[in-house]
Amino acid sequence: MDRRDFLLFRTRQNRRELALSGEWLYMKWLDATAAASPALPFDKSEHAEPPAVFTRYTVSDLFDDLNRRLRAVDVVRVSKLQMVKGELRRELNNALRTFRARGGRVEFET
């Protein structure tokens, strides 16, 4: 229980939370940006196994998924924010700004 909640006699029973790790978000972002790069050409005459085919998960898919998750919660706890920089930080700030505008609360953990 959070000390502030304890002192103000608040309970979290009805509170829907999302734990968002900056490290997790960074790794998903790396995967999404790598998926945007073109696949290597495959020469069928080599009689080798063709390359694996993966579903492309783009950066917009990543943030669409994050926004969908944020719509389902009241509070988001963000940890390891030092991993989030540059373009990823701007996109995260936009998502959190929209979340706050809907009445959500953002808590940062160190």
C-alpha cells in the first residue's frame, strides 16, 4: 500500500492499474523499428530453407496497443523511464498526455 493512500484512508480495490516498464517499452520499440527494415532477399536456387516470416509489428501498432491498454485503467505506474529517449520519449509523452486528459493518473517510480 502506498503511504499516501494509507494516511488518507484510501483503498485501491476499485482502482485499475497498469505497470509500464520503460525497459519493456524500449525493447518493444526496438522490435517494431527492426521490423520496419526490409527483409533480406532469398535465392531459391540455393536449396536452403527460406527465411522465417514474422508478422510485422510497427511502431504505430505498439502505441495503438499501449493506448488501448491505457483506456482500460485508471492509474499507470511508469518505471525505468531512463530507458526511454528521443522519438520514443515523445510518443510516450503524447500517450500519457492523452491518458491524463481522460482523467487518468500517472505515477513515476525510480
